[in-house]
Amino acid sequence: MPSRAPRWPAALALFASLLGLAFGASSTFDYIKHLDRQVHDLHCSFVPGLSVAEGADTACRTAMYSPYAAFFRDRYWGGIPISLFAVGAFAFFAAFSLYYLLAGRHAPRRAPQFLLLAGVTPLLVSVGMLLVSLLRLGSICTTCAGIYVSSTLLAIASIAAFVHDRREARTDAFLGAAAPAPFPPQVPLAGEAQAIAPTVIDDAPAPARRPGSPLLLLAWLTGLAIFAVTPALLYLSALPSYSSYLTGCGKLEKPTETTGALLQVGSRGGQQATLFVDPLCPTCKALHQRLVAEGIFDQLDTTLVLFPLDSDCNWMLDRPMHKGACLVSKAILCSEHRALSVLEWAYDEQDALLAEANAGGGLANIQARIRTRWPGLDTCIESKQTQQRLDKMLRHAVDNKLPVSTPQMFLGDTRLCDEDSDIGLAYAVTKLAPNLRPR
């Protein structure tokens, strides 16, 4: 009987490629929407393209804002999203899988060999990105997980196609070796009837599949490379210029504060920067984490101005936006040389601190938490001098005519636009401070 290779590996490869293409396209469209410098909802779901409310899946937003989501972020606003390469690669694998499925035994043996060689590469990339998500970001976005699953299915299909092809090759070789020699043609004797039809043998083995030229592997690899980079090249050709937007968000009119109330943190001799932050502000926490992840914060000589959005100490508010921020800000002021450590602790414990501030016991709960982690600050926190110093920080914001919002970051005396504080961060700081080198 003819040797028949099952076609389910090719069908599975086609399904996996189309699934990966759908997830990659969904991620890319989300990224492209943010090129207008605004914040948009994310399609972050195990069903590609299913919309969710803004911020409903923080893991997807964390992944998109991270330095691992795009290449060349310091050269282009937002960089080149890595999902573009996934779109191109999965599109190629979809086309190749369809060809292999339809061709069947007519496809050369180089086809399953190539599928094994190239089909496992998305899985290797996915493993690397999964480790980054777990070790660096601490979360896995659902769209990313969809791509990981697609890559795994494609690798399984590629391995299965190669294994079945090897099995088919051995079967073909066995049948070819075991086939009996053909009988010589029979010449009828004189007087015998000539109308007897020859016997047709219908169970002969099918012709062995042709191996194909080794150059096919090179041609297909070249095709894969072209498919992978073409979306990125098209993206770059359509990317608008953002240079004119970077310096239009204001200046720090009075960068110095004569009484010494401000805090100095960060690297001495680095790029001068001023940060107006609220320790219980989620956006301040996110900006700080991005500065650290991009390797920017360690290059800054930072003047830290505490700007708690809490009416307990901030007379510019009639009600607290972040209850307990005044108390935490005073703890930071009282820490002096440990100020940055206390601020980062407040960021890490932000959800718990906000919850305790609004629970029964209110500020007493926060003070107890501060006392446990940073003992010896109670007297300083309650002193009149600490309140006066915090007042001077707030007046510094007023003297510079700043809006009542946080965070606000200035490189030199130029304000970093809010629109440049997420996916455009590396590009903006490189343009505003050319000596900075984001990762």
C-alpha cells in the first residue's frame, strides 16, 4: 500500500500561525493607537481583539510601557514594537503551513526539515520573553500569553511534521527494497489467444517523495526574514516626527529654592532633574518604575519635591485625593539620607497604605506601619519644623506656577510632557538630555 503521511501536523501549524498572527496584530494595533500620545483602552484578552476597560488588565499596560516591548526606543518615539516582528513571522508560517498542507506528498522533504528548523524559533523567543515577564515585570499579560501558546503549538506541529516525514522516509525505503523484480513480458505462443488483458498490480508503493534542493532551505529562510522585517519597515516609513512636541510643556521658572527645603537624591554629577511627586500617587509610582527599568534614574542628579495631594497639609485642595500622603511625605522628609529608600518603600506598599488610610483607624494605621518599618521618626514627623519644610516645598510649586497634579518631571528646566512619560520616555529624555543613555 502507498505510504501516507498524516496531514494534522500541517493543519495544526496553520492554526497556530493564524492564532499567533491574531494575537500579534491585536497587540500591534493597541500600540499604534498610542502614537497619538494619548492613553487608550487595551485589547487584552485570551480572545484576540476582545476589548476590556482601560486599566482593567494592568499586566498588559505594564508590558507595553516596559523597555522590553519595543526596539530602538531612544531613536524613535515609542520605538519599534516587537509585536510587528511576530506579525510578519506568523504570517509567513501561515502561508508556508497552508502550502505544506495542500501539497501533501508532492512537497519536497526539505519542507518538514525547514519547518523543524524555523518553526521552533518563535517558541525560543517566547521562552525568553516569558522569563523577562516573570523576572523583570512580575506579571504576564494575556495577549503575550496567547502568543506563547501559539508558539508552543507551532513548535509541536513542526516537530510532529518532521517525525512523520522521517517515518515515511523509512517506510518508502523499506518498500523500495522489498519490491519484487518486475516479471519479463510474456510472449504468447503460436496459436494462443491474444485478447487476454495484462494483470494490473494496484498495490505498488507510491513514488518516493523527492528530497528537494538544499537551496530551498536558504530561500525559505530568506522569505521568513523578509516577512519578519517588512511590517517594521512599513511602520517606520509611516511614523510621524515628534521632535516639535517635546519642549512645549513648560519651563521651571524658579529652579532654585533658597532655604534648602528640597531633597537631593540620585547620582551626584549626573543630569540635573527635578521631580514633583506624591508618595501615594499611582502615576508617580509608575513613572519611577519606568525610570528605573530604563536605567535613567541612576543617571539623574535629582531634586525631589514632595507634593502630596492631600488636604491635610496641602491648602490647594479642599479634599484629599490621596489620603495619608501628607503623613508619608513627612516620614520621607524626616529620613534625610534615607529619603529615597522611604519613598520607594511607600511606592511598594502604596496599595496597602491607601487601603489603611481609608479604613477604620485611618492615619493611625499608616503611622503604625511607618513606625514598624522606619522606627524613630515619630517625633520628627509631628514637629512644627517638618510641617514648615513641607510648606516650603508646596510654595516652591506655587512659585513655579505648576498645576496641582503629580508627577511632574523637569530635565534641567524643561518639563517632560505627560504624553512622553510612558512609551515615549526613552526617546524624550534622549532628546531633552542627550547625555542620558536609556537601556
